Amino acid sequence: MEIPLRNPHRMASKGANSKKKAPETTLREVEYWNDLIARQQPVRVRLLDNQEHSGTVEYFDLDVVRITRTGQPNLFLYKRDIKYVFEV
């Protein structure tokens, strides 16, 4: 009696289709910016060219973040130019 072997190609294709990709975005960014605004949390923003700016986040939209600074002009920074933001 001969036992049929499973087709490895069939199993691989079935398993590959059942795995889900990680989402492109989790929409948590909006929550984070809103939380910083609500708490008026001081932040330091480092840009891609390593400039740093400190202040509080007053406004944001899809492309821009407004940083309010004490004793200095407010800044509108493009999100695409931000390397990272950390709370002070």
C-alpha cells in the first residue's frame, strides 16, 4: 500500500495567503499628537539635519506640526523633516 505524499507547493501557497501583513499605519499618531497638545507637554524635536527645537505642540495636521516656543517665534515644521520627537 502506497501512502500519498502531500504536495509541498500546495501547502506553502495556502499558508502564504493566510498570513496578514502588518498595517501600513496604526492611526496612533493622531492620538499621540492630541495627547501632547492636551497635556501641554514640553517636547524637543530633532530634524533630519540635526537641528533641535524645543517647545509645546499647539497644532498639527497631515503635513505640519506647530511648535510654540517661549520668548521665540513659533515654528511650523514639516513632518517629513522630523527625525524624532521626545518629551522633555
